[in-house]
Amino acid sequence: MKRIALFPGSFDPITKGHESIVLRALPLFEKIIVAIGINDLKKGFYPVEQRSEWIKTVFKDYSDVEVITYEGLTVDLCKKLNIRYIIRGLRTSADFEFERSIGQMNKKMLPDLETVFLLTTPEYTALNSYIVRDIIRNGGDASQFIPDGIDLHTTQKYNDQAAH
Ligand code: ADP
């Protein structure tokens, strides 16, 4: 069976932190599926199609990186796609506590599933999508936090009312 890993998140928008996790996880897996979770209760900042397009652009030279969107439980998606590994990044102890309970609950629901954690590289510890959204919302320049080759300013389509 192929070693396929799912990297789930909101990627609203993708940052250099996300990019770094995917690139560092690539040698461990034959394929990585970046999965944008759609949450009915939480309308995103950028439209899902736009987020997906940006991620595809970032990994256009990597045939072993795929981008999908999904609704519902991540474990259900893993079952459906026969995926046994989830990748998550760890920035802080707060991330750890949050991820530990999700990872343990997911394993209860799908015992074959393993969550693989990669520590963030020091330069990206403080980076998260929320900060990037805040910069954009306030008219700032977030380009240094975003992967090369994409420009968040090319779209005016964002939801200013999106919850943090
Ligand atoms: P964010 O927390 O930035 O809103 P997501 O909810 O899309 O991002 O997170 C998806 C995954 O990416 C999570 O496992 C998260 O820990 C990881 N991640 C996000 N930013 C970074 C970063 N700067 N360094 C390492 N991992 C990160």
C-alpha cells in the first residue's frame, strides 16, 4: 500500500509555515494530499477555490502533492481515501495540547490512523494564517509570510466579516 499522508487545515491563506511542513514531510511519504476543510459554521476569509488555487500554484512542480477540499470529519475522509497518516505542524505548547486531543480522538475513531507531527522551523514559529489575515484586513503587506509565486493582493474577494 502506498504511503499517502493527509495534511488537513484551513489554509486561509497558505503561509510559508504550511509550505515548509509539506516540503519537509515529502521525503517521508510517496504522496501528500493537502486537504482544505470546509466548515459550515465558520465562513472563511478567502473563498475555498482561491485557497485551493494558491496551494496548487505553490506545489505546481511537485507531482506528489495534491490539493482537495472536504467537508465533515477528517477521519471519515481518511477512511474514504484509505489514508493512514495525518501530518500536522507544531508551533507552540498550545498547538501541542490542541493537537494531542484531536490526534487521540481521531485514533479512537480510526485505530489504524497515525498523526505525524513536525516541529516548526524556528523562523516560522510565530507565523499563522490569522496574523496574515489581520495584516491584509488592515491594508498591510504580508508577502514575506506567503510562499513565493503567489500574491494575495491579486484578489479583492475576501470576507471581511470572517471570524478569527
Ligand atoms: P493556521 O493555524 O495558521 O490557521 P491551519 O489551521 O490551516 O493554519 O493549520 C494547518 C496545519 O498547519 C496545522 O497542523 C498547523 O499546526 C500547521 N501550521 C500552520 N502554520 C504553521 C507554521 N508556521 N509552522 C508549522 N506548522 C504550521
